[in-house]
Amino acid sequence: MPTASRTVTGYGSELPAHWPAGLLPPRLAGLAVETPFLACDLGIVQDRLAALRAALPGVGVHYAVKCNPSPEIVATLATAGAGFEVASLGELRILLDVGVPGDGVLYSNPVKPVRHIRDAAAAGVWRFAFDSENELRKIAANAPGAAVYVRLRVDDSLSRFPLGRKFGAEAHAARELMLLARVLGLEPYGVTFHVGSQCTAPAAWRSALAGAGTLMRRLRADGVSLRMVDVGGGLPARYVDPVPPIEDYGRVITTALDDVLPYRPETVVAEPGRYLVAESGVLVGSVIGREERAGEEWVYLDVGVYHGLMETQQMHSDWDYPLWTSRRRHAEEPRLPFTVAGPTCDSADTMFVATPLPAALGVEDLVMIGSAGAYTLSYASGFNGFPPPTPVFV
Amino acid sequence: MPTASRTVTGYGSELPAHWPAGLLPPRLAGLAVETPFLACDLGIVQDRLAALRAALPGVGVHYAVKCNPSPEIVATLATAGAGFEVASLGELRILLDVGVPGDGVLYSNPVKPVRHIRDAAAAGVWRFAFDSENELRKIAANAPGAAVYVRLRVDDSLSRFPLGRKFGAEAHAARELMLLARVLGLEPYGVTFHVGSQCTAPAAWRSALAGAGTLMRRLRADGVSLRMVDVGGGLPARYVDPVPPIEDYGRVITTALDDVLPYRPETVVAEPGRYLVAESGVLVGSVIGREERAGEEWVYLDVGVYHGLMETQQMHSDWDYPLWTSRRRHAEEPRLPFTVAGPTCDSADTMFVATPLPAALGVEDLVMIGSAGAYTLSYASGFNGFPPPTPVFV
């Protein structure tokens, strides 16, 4: 039920002044697609991968498929030689369908359904994360001889989306578990952690790596050498406010790998998601209603919280998506603070408040939501009969 | 990626002691479906419709499709002679596909995409809600001559999900708008309101109807008689704690229709969703992990917040889904407080805390989530590669 068929032209030139040149999606101009749609520039994904590799030499990149499981994104990264990290058998199947072999895939969800372990192992996956004895026993029974990497609980308070207590073994337990892995016929292969999503403090990796280093030293005393350190995800994308450049993260992580680990394992990997794909995407919606409600200006779009903008519900007041409109060509136009809502009858379907937008914004105008390539389509639904945005790739 | 194929037998007899006999889904016993699945007993939907009609004689029932748009539910209600209320052209198409004629459908979303208005009118819909001049003009231009009903803003503070400021015209504006409707060639047809979803205070309808009555009196002085009063949605379902019986709502609404309206319009309707379908559904998941985290007991299911249990994120501490397990047959088994989480890597994917469940609960056990027929499938996604529950109807 898209609401408008429109040629989107030239909004690249209407981007906010601070929009980094590298984030401009000029190849998205000229698309004729009904709104809502999510346009992704695959060239930006390639550029991001190259930038990450330059910043983290010797570190393997395993894309976190959950962030945006579109086959086009996956194929682009696979062609560029990236590896992958999956949270489920469902994600593994997306990879297998585009020809990614299972043996390069990390299965990093610490708690896995038994059948997913078994079927993933049958598809060639040989490395599995875990953080408990129960999980170790599930892996030993369903993927005998597999290599396992323990997920350490680390301080994630510096991230926007801390991952809390749901996952992670305490340091003292991690050593015991790795020794148990050996007893169970598994290979005690590596260590991982997650500093939390959208982490704007590179130092978080240094503390987390220090914890990994402590575990490695203890295990070496037990006669166990680890072959992998996995620094997890959390590398941020730019939304409105600047985030530290990737070089800062590269410097901190590279230095910490040398400083705080007792030895350098043969494999060091990262599991970026948001950093690689968020800024490649622009979500384009149409204004379906413009109203004044109790003295406030409201616009209603044909895309909302349940159709890709779920993360607006979790954002802090100082983190928002960049917004611009098809009226931006009138640069002198006065602006007003708007509440921006989605199309459903649900009041929770309200994405932005007090957002300055052109005063004349009206029905059929377009609203562009930048940095929308990550964690949007991956949990979009068709609530209230409004379809998720159509993905478009250039 | 279902995780277990299992015959679910006899959990009907394991329901909590307070479970009302009418909510037992005995016909769901014996199903062999892979988890997660959402089993709906269509007989319960029919019973609920009958109970509502008995409680509200003379009030037409228009099911709120957004609540659960499954064609099986829609067809069951259509066969029983119910009407429908839609939030979008997408929902209207679901109705048309099962043979429901457009002319019995109310289009109650107050803010609609232009194309949805036009295509709905072409499909025979002739009654549209609105709450602003802009919307009136959209309707006049795209569904000329349509009948319009104004959505009044009312006190929704007694509901679990107040709908806030997103929708609704103030009383003084409503009269002006209805007069403008006539000027624009539309029929000023009716008045509606929404007391908020899961409203446990029947008196909320009396106050809201009093507001509608005031509008009707003012409009009568302007020479306008309304043909419809629509008392909206909000009738609650039972989750864990009891809610007032439907007869209480029937009594309050029926009395108020006589007491507070200046006249009885030819058409009085209600738009129930949750009341009709919530208790018809049981969501069945499997335990995929059992862990101790920082001294707390956790179970991880193969279904979570993003696969149907979104409302757990919005529930107050005193409203929860009823839970029971395949271990309930051991009635004497000791219990422990559990945190119950979904299968994804997202820590927000945690549904219940401090929920007493059998101490021995372990991997492959089943967990049943009752009253799961409403607002579950309608915003389920496949986040992290875990599919939404399979719908099953008996």
C-alpha cells in the first residue's frame, strides 16, 4: 500500500550541511519507487569495509548479519572477502543461499537452539560462541569436536544499547568453562565480548581486551593457548552527532592487542554491523497528514516505528536520525518544531519530537531519514496493514 | 527455523487454577507443529462475539482488524455477521480477499494516505473517520460525498495503553468541523472516540459518551442530526488478573446511550479487537537455554519480543501474560522466579522478570503464553533470523 509514486531527485544536494561527503548517496537520485522505501548505496558499504580494514590491519571482519540481512548487502560483503557472524540458523541460510560457505561463519549467539547447532555444524560451521556449561554441553552433543569461544561479560555502560546481563560469563567462570570444553571433546578456541551497540568510547575495547588477556594468561598456565580473539561489535555509525573516527578505534584496539594480551592469537576478528551499513541507507517516506494537536505541529508519515524505526523508541534524547525533506530546496524557509509520527492508530508509533522541519511541510512531501541502513528492515512488520519499506539497492 | 516438532497434549488440564473454563482451548490439544506457533481457537472468537452482542443489544460489532488480521479470524467473524474497522487500505484488502464487501467497513484511522482514501472509496467504503480540517479536505477531494464521523479526544487515562495526543479533535473544534464537512459536500454522519486499549473502567465510556452527547446537542441546534455513534475499542481481555465482566461494560454503555445522548442514532457500533481475539490464542514456544546469570535464573525461548511479544515491553508490572509449561503436570514441583528472554542477541528481547516457573524447567520443555491472540502476530518480525510463530487455527 505505498502511498505515492515519485521520482526522487536531487535530495542529495539538500542534505544537512554537516553531512559528511562520504555519506552522500548521489547514486540514489533519480529513483522512481513508491514510498516508503529504503534505498541503500552498496558502494558505501564497500567503502566502509575498506576503511575498517585499513584502521584494523590484520583483523578479520565478520559482518553481523542481524543488522541488515538483505541478500544484496551480504553478497556485496562476501564479494569483498568479508566473513560473517550469525545469530541463528535462519541467518546462516541467508548466507548459504548467496553462496557463502559455512566454514567461514562464526555462530556468535551465546544461547542457541539445539537444532540450530546441529544444522549449522552440518552446513560447515565449526566455531560456536558460548557462555555457560549448559551451552557447552549442547554444543558437545550436537556439534562434537567443534571449536568454542567464550563470551566474557564486560562493562558495556559506555554504549547506547548496553546488552546487560542477558549474556556473558564472569572471568572466573570463563576459565573453568574453557577447561570443561576440553573435557567434553571441544576445542577451547577463543574469547569474545561485546562492549554494547553504538559504543562511542574506543577505550571500552581496551578494558574488554584486558579482561580477555587475563583469561588468556590463566589458560596458558593451564596449558591452553587460544587461537582467536573476537572483539565483537559496537563500532558506531554517525546519526546526527559526530562519533569518533574509525581510526581512533583502530588505534586503541591495535595498541591494546599488543599491550594487554600475553600473546597474539593467529586469528583476530571483529563483528561490525551498524558501522558497515547504517550510513548506506536512506529511508524515504511521504507525509500523509499534517495536523496541529494541542498547539503542537504534527506530521504523519507512511512509515513508522513498526515499519523500520523501532530504534527511535530506544534512543536517548541526544541521539536521533538525521531528517531532511523534499522542501529543503527552499533553504530560506522558516522551520518549526514538529512531532513526527507513523501511520498506525497506535500512539506509541511516534518517532521524533521537537524536530525542526520546514514550516510549510505538507501532505505528499517527502521526508528522508538518514543512516537508516541498520536495524530497520530487520525488524520491520506490516502492522496496521502498512507494508515495510521496499528495499532498493544501487 | 522452528526448534522442535512436538505433539502438544493435555496442557489444557495444566492451566493455572484461576483460568476460566471459557478460556480453555481443549481443541488445541494434540497439535503436532514445530515451535514457536500461535494456536487460535476460532470457537472462542465466536463465543466472544456472541457474549458481546448479548451484552450490547442493538450495537453493531466492527472488529478492529489491526488486532489480528489473520484471514481465518476475519472469515470467522464475517460468517457470524460481524462488521469490520480498518486502519489502512492494506487491511481493507485482507477483508476484500475473504469476500467482505467494502460497504460494511468503517475506515477509522483518523489520518489516512490520500491513495488509501481513494482506493477504499472505489472498493465501496463510504464511512471515514477524521479529526481535522486537513483530513476533511483530503476526504472531500478523494471520496466526494462520503459520510464522515469525527473522532473526539476523550480521557483515556483509565486504559493500559492511552492513545494520547496523536488523535482526536477537541469538543469545540468538532462542531466546526462537522459543519465544514457539510460545506465540503460530505455527510456529517457520526461521532467516535477511543477510551484507550485494555480499558478496565467501564465508566470511561459513560464520560466519553457524555462528550459525544454534548456535540450531538450542539449540532442539532445547527440542524445536523447524526446517524452513527461509534463507541470505539478498548474492551479488555483477561491476561492474568481478572477484568470486569463484559456485562458490566454492556450495562454502563447501554445506560449511557439512553441517559447522556439527546437522541439515539440509527446506528450504534463498537470496534472491539483484544476482547474478541486475545483469549482465543496460546503462543507455544520451546526452551532453548536455561542459565544462571548473576544469581538469577534465566530461560531463553525460541520466541521473543520481536516475534510476537512486543506488548511485554509496554506492560505495567501488574499486567502480564499468563504462563504455564509442559512441566505443569508435576504439580508439586518447586518453583523459582525466572527471567524469561527471547532468542535474539538483543538484551531488550526479555519478556518477563521474576516469573515463578518450575525449578526443573530445561531445554526442550514447552512454555505456553496465554491470551496471545491479540497484538502478537500483527507486529511479529523475523529479527535475528528467528521466524514469527506459525499461526494454527482450530
